Amino acid sequence: MYRSISKYTSNLVTFFFNPFTPQFTSHSTTMEIDSRFLSTGLLLVATILVAKLISAFIVPKSRKRVPPVVKGWPLVGGLVRFLKGPIFMLREEYPKLGGVFTLKLFHKNITFLIGPEVSAHFFKAPETDLSQQEVYQFNVPTFGPGVVFDVDYSVRQEQFRFFTEALRVNKLKSYVNQMVAEAEVCLFDPFLLLLFVSDLV
């Protein structure tokens, strides 16, 4: 018994560390290679699952309260449900998990804040709790470099004070005539209209 286990282990080590050594007869080579790839794949999946289980039990839990997580498949998380329709998924999970819950998508966590009871936290939370800069990087080309989400938090807050003043209701009403005039110029000037359309695309 010991000899057969030793021989099997030795053959396995030889295969993995010296795959170029011929060990098979020609008629069974393909079948044995296929079974070894399958075994290697299963070993890899099992290793990942065991590592996840060990990390779940051994790694110390944070004392902070974290939102509940939407149930999903290991590794891909809730990707399948999310791709079927995020609105349907949100409508299903909101009654079960409440206004704050997390969806795991591969190595990323997406936390949803839904409803009026949690929206204040979304808009008023400090930068240390909810940082907008990472999320809104796609908006940098919209505003340009050095503006809004391309600057650090203190500069962004200063810029937001300017925006807040410029976007008050009485100020917005004063912009209407200027917006109409610019729109009319664009409509009657084909070159400007082309520029406007190319900016949108």
C-alpha cells in the first residue's frame, strides 16, 4: 500500500515538475492528459474555495457594522442577477435587506443606498466615509482637468461653493435668455451645429 502511494506521488511530482519527460504510451496519452487538466482545474477551484473559507473564519472581523450582502455565486458574486436586470434585483433585495446593502461583483463591492432614510448620509457623509473622487473619475473629461473630481477634497468643496451660488433658482432664471440665444445661433449656423453634435458624440 505504502509503495503504491509513494509511486503515485512520485509520478504526480514528475508530471508537474518535468512535463517534458515522456511517461505515456501513445494510445492513452490524450485521455490521461485530459484527466490531468481536469484534475488540475478541480484542484485549483478547491484551493480557492478552501482559501476563501479559511479567510472567512480566521481573518478578524471588523467591529464596524457593515451592510448585508446580496447572496450570489462564489467568485462572480451577484453578477448573473445584476446582468438580468439591476432594477429587478434592487426591487427584490430592498424589502429583504433594507435601504443599505452590498453586491459583490468579482473583486469589487457595490453598496446601494436606497430611500429617503439613507439619502442624507449619501449627500452629507464626510469624505473619509464616502469618497466621490474614485467613483466619478469618468466625469473628468466632462468638466476638464483640475476641476471638480480631478482635484482633492478641499479644493472641490471650494469649487462646489461657487457652483452652488451659480445654480440657485434666481440665477438659473437669468441664464434662460442666454441659453436660447446660443441655441438659436447653433441651429442657424451649420458649422456650430456640427461642432455641437461632434461634442455630444
